[in-house]
Amino acid sequence: IKTIGVLTSGGDAPGMNAAVRAVVRTALSKGIKVIGIQRGYNGLLNGEVREMDLRSVSEIIHRGGTVLYTARCLEFVTAEGQKKGAEKCKELGIDAMVVIGGDGSFKGARALANLGIPCIGIPGTIDNDIACSEYTIGYDTAMNTAVEMIDKLRDTTQSHDRCSVVEVMGRNAGYIALNVGIATGALAILIPERPYDLDHDIISRMNQTQKTGKKHFIVIVAEGVGHAQELANEIQARTGIDSRATVLGHVQRGGSPTLRDRVTASQMGYHAVNLLEKGIYNRVVAVSADKIVDYDINVALSMHKTIDTMMLDVANTISI
Ligand code: F6P
């Protein structure tokens, strides 16, 4: 491997810059040239590329977003787009690719791999919904941002004896919601992985808790469950408690990455380039039992992960 391409794809995540930096600097330390591809697979198809040197990744470890920009590329979902991408790699002299993103991005990487371009995937998404990895870059920062926002909401919720229904991101997964719910002492946490019963999981818990003197409430709804405003209306109608809905939205995707995101991203970027240097191709880098590991890309894409039900028990027991 003489030249590698690196891109970020899908939703940006804090820590992606640290991963790009690690890929660039590890590769350069081994005499491997790095081409930075802008705006994900779009940039590959359009030849939006630049050569990366040591200083091209200076001053980015602490910055959110991605200096390579990102996009969701519809053309790359098609066989035609993928073929064009592989041809572009050859034209640009790219011998292997490092793709930082989520499952959709890895499917693109697998397609490139099948067309003869070795690829390594690095999990970068705030959602933590990559099955092969216990951790994804951006997850910690996003959760901490959500907690900070909800702590602010708590002040006003408490002052008015209200109920705040807060929608957090996570696409179809409830990892952010579950952790954030525990960390903010939410009375109820609704996640897509577990169907909920309005009466049992929210209304009766509120009534019961009111009897113990509690007057304000926080309910966390994962976006995969959605309908925060409708839920707030319903809660108000059923309990008489003044309720407000807040959708935290894209603020969760921004901001300076936490230590955990910076360090994990650095380790993953380093590991990805080491694999390529050793001739180990078509893998997804992951965290397992706190160690950096890697899986075959096909295996990684066929894996499933589940919510830790103990976390639900923790929330139900102590957030009352
Ligand atoms: O995958 C990250 C994520 O922020 C999800 O939590 C959310 O569902 C989605 O991206 C939002 O995507 P977009 O930025 O395209 O609105």
C-alpha cells in the first residue's frame, strides 16, 4: 500500500477529526501517502480530493464536525456509482480506503472492497448503533451535550413544577436515550427497542411519584420513538401537569469532542492504518471489552447488538 484515501461519510460526529488526524499521521509515519476525500463518497465521485501532510491535520483534534466535510451520497448506493467510485480510486492512485462513518458508509466500503479496493471502516456516529462495536466515535460527546442541555431544562422545569418531554437523537437506537435518561434522573425513558405503555410507564409512575412529593418530571424520548409534542400534550391532558416538549436536535452533533472520543478516535485511526500496512484488508475497527479490535466487514455488517436490560432496570428503580 503506497497511497490511502480517507473520507468521512454520513452524519458528522465529534471526534471524526481526531480519527482523520490519526489516520494521516500514522500513515505518514510509515511512508504512506494520504489523499483526503471531501464530502464523503460524493467527493470521491467528483474528484474533490487533496493530499494531506502532517500540518494539514494540525489544530483539529479539539474541533467538532469534520474538516473533510461529509455527505450522504445517494449515487453511491447504486452499483453504477460504486463502480465509478472504484474507477476513481484507481485513477487517483488510491490503493486502499479508510472510511469513517456508520453502517451505510460501511456498505459503500464493502462495495469498493468487492471491486478490488481494500477498505477499513472506522465507526463514527453519535448513535452508537454499529453492531460490531461497543463504542462509536462521537457517542460520548453527544451524550454529554444532551446531559448539559437537560440540566438547564431541569432548572426551568423544576421552577414551574412542569414535565419536560425531551427528544434525543439516536436514529433507530435508544443508546443515547437510555444513558442520558439515567444521567439526568428521568422518570421515564422511551426507546425504540422496548415498546412502552403510556399508563404503566409514565402516567401511573408520575401519579405515584407525586404522592411522595415530587412536582417536576423529565421524560426522555428517543427519536426512534418520536412524537415528543404529542406525548407532552397527552401527559398534560391525563395528569393536569403543565408539560413542554423539547427536541434537542442537531445541537447534539456539535461541539468539541470529549477525551473519550478523542482517544478512541486516535486509537481507531492508528489501528486502521496498521491493518492496511500489514496487508489485512476489508475490516471494521471496533471496541470490544475496552480493547481496539477488528472484524471482517461482512461479519461486522451482519452482527446485531442489544440494549443492556440492566440499564432499564437501573432507570426504573432509582429514577422515581
Ligand atoms: O446518525 C446520526 C444522526 O444524527 C441521527 O441521530 C439522526 O437520526 C440523523 O443523523 C439525522 O440526520 P440528518 O443530519 O441528515 O438530519
